[in-house]
Amino acid sequence: MSKRDYYDVLGVSKSASDSELKKAFKKLAMKYHPDRNPDDDSAAEKFKEAAEAYDVLSDPQKKSTYDQFGHAGVQGMGGGPNFNDMNFSDIGDIFGDIFGDIFGGGRSSSRRARRGQDLQYNLNLSLKDAVLGTKIKIKVPAQSQCNDCSGSGAKPGTSPKVCSACGGSGQIRMQQGFFSLQQTCGTCGGAGQVISEYCSSCSGKGTIEKVKTLSVNIPAGVDSGDRVRLSGEGNWARDAQPGDLYVAVRVDDHPILERDGKDLFIEAPIPFYKAITGGSIEIPSLEKNISLKIPPYTQTGKIFRIKGKGASHIRSRGRGDLLCRVIVEIPTTLDKKQLKALEEFSKSTDESKNFPGTDQFKKVFKELD
């Protein structure tokens, strides 16, 4: 059976905000959760369908891929979960920050809520580096663990104490009817610990800003709008996984070459005599100059295709082509001897049938007169 469109599953538009997506998923999760529908297999399937849709649409990278390529584009993307094969407690762990408020989420939801913040680094690349790939070093300011307090936030020589209000869980649980409701502890702010004396280096935050130097492998074929993820290189967080760093690519314009998907385009001038007699010209590519053979009687606007010298693409194999459009150029000045020779040449061609374009233009012009 074919999968339903994820936007239809959640009942939202493609422009839905993060809060709208979360609200829609919460509504469906409460309606179809197995605890509410113990003997309804169809409700269980709808619950898993909603979880899968939210998992994709709430992730910017997965959402972008899904919008372009549909379900085929996100199948197995990044080793994502297969919700059909998962039990409901595992799904609850994945979306602990959502289920923590309505079904209880335990420790996993607390850790998820305190996951380190993701960062983005905007990187400008030359067309050559984008097409062929490269390895670069970048410097990124990020929140790192404070060495003086080892990330605890407490003054060296002291330790945080377990929060008496929540018992160290970071959550206050209340029973309301059928459901166990869970809220962040107001005493410790969800940390599960209380600090009496703060570390002077980090003022109790447990983190300080450091500039990290990172090596980034840019795959061949990236284009403006693509992002390279460096897992765990975002902001550090206490008792949680650090966030990720996303390197957002913007490709600079090339002075001569233009890119269109996997193909590159270039316009090259050729002297008028070489267009008539033929010869060769040298044109640039991203790797080395190419000698292009010009056959006799080449007209302006003629496009030559050089196979395999275009761009690559990160989502497909092979490289495109380099397309060269030639523009016949006339000299800007001639001496008297050259002009006389050209006049004699012109007279010898006036009555010939070597200018089909001119003849066709005259024919149409006469028909309109």
C-alpha cells in the first residue's frame, strides 16, 4: 500500500511552522495512542504513521529532501527509524519532549530537551571547489564544557546537590485522570540539580565559548542551499549529547562559467576569419584549458558540447557537459590595405549563394512590403 503524503497525515500545509507541526502531531498522538485505543489495531497504525510524518517534517534536512523527492528521497535517510518495526515505548523515547507533557517521558525526554543547540556556519565556495569537492578548515565559536568545573557549573571543590523538589529527575509528575502529566521542575529548571556556589569561570552555566578549528570535507557537486552536517560539533550541553554543526554552502559566481544543474556554460569569441577557415581556440574549464576545434564556416551562436567536463551532483553519479557558445567577432580597426582586400572579397561574394540567412531575411522582408 502506498504511503500517504506526510502533510495530509498531519493535516498541515507545506508552510506550517514548527509549532504548528508539533501541535498537529500532539493532537493525533493523543487521539490514536495505544493507551487510549487498547483493542484498535488501526489506531496503532495511524499513531505510527503520524510519528513517521512528524519525524520527517520536523527535521529541516529531511523535510527539504522530502519536498523535492517525496517518500523515495527520505527512505533510510541518515539511518532514520523504521516506525513500523518499533514499539510504542521506543517511539515515546524518540519524541520524549512531546510525550513528556502528555504521557510521561522519563529521563529520556529530559535529556532530549537539554540537547545541545545546533549551530550553522555559512560557507562561501568557489564554483571549482563546489563542483570538484575540497577539504577546508573553518573556525567556529561554540559553547564548550568549562574545564574549571568540568561542566557542573559549581565552584571548584563543591558539587551540585540533587534537587529536593523533583528528586533529581528534572520533572514534576502529576496524575490527572487517566494520564500521568509531567512538567519541568520549577526549582531546578529541569536540571535535576541545584548549585549553591557558582563557578566563577562560567557563572554556573557549565559552558564557556571557545573557537574550534574544524576540518570539513566538502563533497563534489554541492550547490547553493546544500548543508554539510558535522555531528556533535554544535554547542555542548550538560548531561546530554552536544548539538550538530551545519555548514551551509553558498557558491560564488564564476567570472566566465555558468552552472545549470550538471552542465556548465561558457561564451567564447572567435575571430571572423577563423569562423570562415576553421581552426582551434582554447577555452577554460574547472580543471585545465581545453582546445576546441572550430570547423570551417562556423556561424555565430553555434554551441559545442564537451562531454564530461561539466558539474557533478551530490545526488547522482557522473558529471555533466561543458557547453561552449561561440560568438563571431569582427575587428575594431583595419588599415587601408586590409580594407581594400576586404572590399574585393565582398564584391566576389555579393552574387553568391553563401548567405542563406540574408537571403531568407530579404525574402520575408519583400513579402511584408
